[in-house]
Amino acid sequence: WITGAGNPDCKICIFLGRAIELENDSQPRHARHSMVLVPMDTPGLKVVRPLKALGFEDPPHGHCELDFDNVRVPAENILLGHGRGFEIAQARLGPGRIHHCMRLIGMAERALELAIGRAEARIAFGKPLSAQGTVQQSIAASRIEIEQARLLTLHCAQKIDELGAKAARNEIAMIKVTAPSMAQAVIDRCMQIHGAKGLSADVPLAHMFMWARALRLADGPDEVHAMSIAKAELKAHRSRSPSHL
């Protein structure tokens, strides 16, 4: 599931793999992977097929299945050095996750705007949908959830600016769990307000929903981020209460 591999401008990929020479118990588990630059025209590297996400394609960028069959590149193509793959990944993924969350908030905002327009224009049972109590509840819940995610993301961004991504890793994990789930819930309500039109390509809601759902997996699934948050909370509690047992 390699993002961007289908783009005709993609000339090189970054391969993350476990280094055989680092497979021993004395090496920390997070220091056993390396990143290697592999040109896309290297013999043995094949783009097998484009993949769809919930039925959607994303040309020309897309997601593709790649096959590496006895691919060989020079040793100097290793980035930073053996065993530093996770280090590189975390340095790039941390700040990158906040960008995902910003886009998700924007998507949710746009979805709510479309839903309100639909609710004002659509008449059901003799009055606009916007006059229906259940629709008002959906609009209110969506606004509350968007603002909650926005404030948490702003807090995270401020901490990154002031202290750096490493110090803000817990906040980054929090927004990475919060924003996709928020967007998914908001967009789902907005699709419901649109009725069957919300499932069609006449409005962008179905495509937005796909991306919100996909981002609960991209850059780490919700469960992994939640586990990281819980571990940090437990560690902080134990450092304050050494006699907790």
C-alpha cells in the first residue's frame, strides 16, 4: 500500500526494512530498521497494480502494490546509517500528522457548510430540514466536535512551535486519534442530512468520508496512538507516585 507510487513524477522510493545484521537481542527493537533510497527504475522493482480505497481511485497519485524481487542498490543509498529507520520516520511523521489533522478539520468544516445549505433548502413534512429537531442536534453536535478538535490541534501546534515535536509527541498522538474520528462522525451526519444525494458524486461527502476513514489507519492506527498516550499517562503517574503498588 504505497502512497504516490502511481504518480508519473515519482522517480524514487524510500524503502524501510529490517536489517539482518541488526537482528540480535542486544539491539533495541526500534533500532533494527533502515531506510534505503531505491530508484523506481531499478531492476526487480515492479509496480504491480493500483489499489482503491473504499472503492475510490486517486489518480495519478494513488496507492499501489509494489513488488521487490532481488532489488540491489549501492550501500551509500542507506539514509543516515544502519538501524536509524524508525528515527527518521518519527522525525518526519510527527509534524506530518498535524497536517493531516488540519486538513481533516477543514473537510469537516466544509461538510457541515454543505449540510447546512442542504438543510435550509430541503423541505420535508412541510418545513425545512433545518427546522427539524434531529437535524439541529446533528448540526450542533458537529460544530461542538469540530471546535474541540480544532482547539486540541492548535494547542498541539503551539507546543510544537515552542518546545519541538518530540516534546509534543503526546499531543500529536491525541490529535491523530481525535481528528479523523471527529471528521468521520461529522461527515457521516452531513451525508445523512443530504439523504441519497450524500452518497453520490454530486457532492464531495463520500470522498471526504473515505479519506477520514483512511486516516484512522494512515501514519499509525488509532489503537497504536491510544496505547502510546496511555503509556505516557501511566509513566507520569508512576513517577509521581513511586509507592503506587
